[in-house]
Amino acid sequence: MMKNFLFFGALMLASTISAQRTCGFDKKRQEYFAKNPQAAAKHVDLQNYLSNKNNATIQGVVTIPVVVHVLYRNATENVSDAQIASQITVLNQDYRKLNADFNTVVPDAFKPYASDMEVVFCMATKDPNGNPTTGVERKAVPSNFDYTNQYFTSAGLAAWDTTKYLNIWVGVPEGVLGFATGPDSAGQPEDGLVIGYYCFGTTGAVNNINNKGRTATHEIGHYFGLNHIWGEDDSLCGTPENSDGCNDTPATNNAYYGAPLFPSNQHTCTNTAIGAMFMNYMDYVDDGVMGMFSNDQKTIVRNSISGPRASLLNSNTCTTLSVSEAEKINAVNIFPNPTTQYISIAAPQMKINEMEIFNAEGRLVKRAFVKNETDKIDIKDFSAGVYYVRVYKDKQFVKSLKFIKK
Ligand SMILES: [Zn+2]
């Protein structure tokens, strides 16, 4: 009996960390509305505003600063900087229609509806006090930590100003791969995303189903006002609750899971030759099967960035980047780290020629000019501790890094 119970328990655990897509967005929104009737009363007006093609005031590519709060109970959950960087890379591909799997995942019939969202993401280089940062915070939490309700409290890690940063908490959102708050909650202390450590990015602790970083792509869609393809109610056709506010995503009445065969009318409200757009990031298929946002979804995201989320663009907390620059910058690193005698800058795809080193209090302790990647910057007289490095290319700030002096 006990054995069976343990076996069942192990299955339950496995199902929460490697599974078909589950998302807590609708549930969290209902909880928020239950506590904030004023926000609930404005919801329909907000959705109508977001769906209106005439509302966007922003043009071109916009950059969203990101802070990642890692809340971990053990070493596995304390995801690496490389895993975090891999997630930012995915976002910068998916939100620019640069994902390498686009041509294989999106059928020709849906390609005309696919959109470059013209949104890029960068790790914050300044914290809310203006001090240099890598945009990553970490904290060990107890084994009984309640990720669903405590992530943004002092028991977890409080958000950085939610009007200026997209806050992402990485941990164990119980029972789902992740959840987000929508524009209804813009600026609230809990505003942002919670993503499972097992489905964040493409490397490290990710499992083998949710391993393409699409959980964060999906949840950021919600953060910018997108509903699931089937709308806010997954059992109806032809009602306002059934609509996602987009004319170019065929109406469906349920989620698609796993890896469906194209075309599918299994859950469409009206059967058509091309069927459902199940490969949309806002459906529930596996990471390796989704690969597009639609043009009408872009309208909603752009309206959100012009309206309830406009303050993100004025926060000036990270450098504006193009995607190719972002990839070059991702490759910039310090070595050795930790170190005792010196540091060098590895920058295989760009020329770094200046750096500033700050101590943990934010005071500048050294400025150095760099000619070659092999140049060794002497730090042997520094006291032991954490140091922040701002690196520059031709006087232009490039990136914040961190090293440990032993
Ligand atoms: Zn969702």
C-alpha cells in the first residue's frame, strides 16, 4: 500500500516537471479580479482598447528590460547564468520571427499571418537604485516555499519597479509550467511572470519536452495582453468570452496539446481547409511544435506597449540592441571567474576596449583599457568579494558582468 502511494507520489512529481503545457494565467487573473473588482470592471474596455488597430503609438523595434529573480530550494533549481541567457536568446528570436524552426513548424498556409512583433529583450544593466547589475538576483528559499503566492513577497524576492522592468521569477510554479499577470495588473507588486526552472531557456535544468524556452514566450504574450487562442472560456463557440480579440487566429473551443498533425479541425468552431492555428505560441502544444504570433496578436502587444505598459520603454535600464548585437553581447564574458590574480574579457564577436570595475558598494575601483582578448587586468590587490564590471566598445556601454575575487 505504502509502496503504491509512493509510486503515485513520484508520478505526480514527474508530471509537474515534465509535461504537456499547463498555464496559470486565467486562474491568476480570476484571483486578481476577485480581490480587485475595479480592475475587473475595466477589463472588457481594456481588451477592446488592446484589440483596436488604431491605438498603437510606438514604431519600430522596442526594447524591454528584464530582471530575473531565481528562487531555489536546491542546486538544480539555482539555474545558471547560461540557462538564463539561453532564454533571452529565445525571446529575441521568437519576438522577431527569427526562430530557426519557423519554416518547419509553421505550415505555408499560416505563414502570411505570422508576425515580427518587433520587440527585443535585454537583461537590466542598472538596478532600481541606478547601480550596475547583471539583471539576475538569487535567493535560497525553504522546501515548503509557496511559489504561487509568495514569489513577490519578502519571503521570496520583491519585484524591481514593475513599471520599469519585466520581472521574471524562476522557480516551481506549482502544477503549471508558468503563469503571468496581464496588463490588468500593470504596475502591481506581483506583476510579471513565474516560470518553472525546468522549462526556462534551452540548456541546464530544462526537461526534454519543454526545452525550447517557449513557456516564457507564451507567458510574455499574456503579460502583453494576449489571451489563449480559444479566448477566456475554453468550452464555447461564438461568444465574446470565446474570442481572443484576433480575427486572424481561427476560433477554437479548446487547447491543442502535444504535437498535432496539420491540418486539424478537432477544436475549431468552423471547419476549414487549414484548420486551427495550433502552432501559435498562445496555444498549448509542446515547445518544439509552436513557432508564430499572428498580425492581430501584434496589434494587441503593440497597444499594450503604447498604453498600460508604456513606462517600460522610458526606464533606460538597459542598452537598446538589435538581435545580432544581442547575440554578440551574449558572448561577452569574464574569465577566469572566480579569480585571484587577474581578469580578462572574452569577446569573440566584438571588440571591447574599455572596462570599469565597481565594488559591491557600487564604487568605481578601477578603469582599464583593453587592446587584446589576452590582456590581463591585474586585480590581485583587490579584497575578496563580488565585483561588477561595465565594459565598453568605442565609449559605448555594452554590458554589465560580475566576477568573484577569492
Ligand atoms: Zn497561457
